[in-house]
Amino acid sequence: MESILTMPTESARQALAILRDPSLFQWTVIPLFAFVVYVYAVEIEKRNWNQVFAGLAFWGMDWLNEIMNSLVLHFSGYAPLWGAPGKTAYLILVGLNIEICFMFAIAGIAFSKVLPKDRKLRILGLPNRLFIAVAGSVFCVLVEIVCLNSIGALTWDWSFWNARAPYLIFLFGYLQFFLVCFWVHDLPTVRQKAWIVGGLFAFLGVLATLFGYWLGWI
């Protein structure tokens, strides 16, 4: 009898059916893209390199997670940890549509703007960077549970990755994004920020080329 892990879930099949389908394109993509460009242009104009590289770091970490998520589907044959099979203007990866992509592109800038200038300041006894990372991660997990998963926009098929077990979503779905984002934000020189972020995106390029273009796994 065929193993259940070789039988994709319904939500996984729906996502695969629309994966990178250009016929889904909608013109709403253009103003969303323009908004992302504008946000970065404002920060670059002001020479706010902390925010620029923090934003890119946050975005890059999401791409890393999304590639790993697609590989979970490939190797299990069952489902990704999270899927995005709903309406979209373009589904880039099984758990990443163009709308989510643009949101993550600016999320790091938004969250880094609330960081206190005093890095040694403690909030409720915790270092402020850690406190804001934890609070931001909890907020994002709640949005996923209350808003996205509840209406089927974001699907979870694994028993260890759902609303009843949100700790992995918190730890691996978001906390690492915030920690890397804030770490890059606080690096002392622009050169260091550029090297770290550039290295991250170079690594992502290798992964996308290998697993996407050459092997076709994602």
C-alpha cells in the first residue's frame, strides 16, 4: 500500500497546480512593487543604511525559509510546512506568493524602526533587541493563526506545525528573521552589513539555481 507521505494533501495539490502560473497575473502587482521600491528609496535617500540592510536581511531570511519549505514538500511528497494555495497574482514557491514576498521585503525596515537607539536598554528585564524580536514573532504567529490560517489563505498539514503547536512557527518561522535582521542592523559598519547581506543573497542564488533551475525540486 502506498505510503501517505507519497500522497500530496489537497492544499499541496492546489498550490502545485498554480505554481508559477503566469495566467494568474494581476495589475495590482505593479503598485505593490512600486511601494516596495519607494520604501527603500526613502531610506536610501536618507542614508539610513541600518534600515536598508535590516530590511534586506529580513527578506533574505524569508527566502531561505521558503526554499527549505519547498524542499519539505519535495522530499516528503506530502505537504510543505505551510502552503499558500489561495488566490494570488503569482505563486512563486508553494508557500510564497508575490503578495507575501512584497510584505516581507519591507517588514524588516518597519520592525527595525522601533528599535531603541540605546542597545543596552532592557525591556521587562530582557535586552531590547531580544524583547522586540520575541514580541514581533508572537505578533506574526497570531496573525497567521487568527487571520490567515483560519480562512484557508495559509495552510498547515503537519501535526507539529499548526495552531495547536505554534512554538515551531515562532522559533523557525519568525524569531530567526528578527534576530538576523536586528543583528545586521547593529553591525558597526556599512561594509560589514553589505558583506553579510550580500553573502546571504549569494547563497540563496546558489540554492535557487541548484534546487529550482537544475533539479526542479522547488
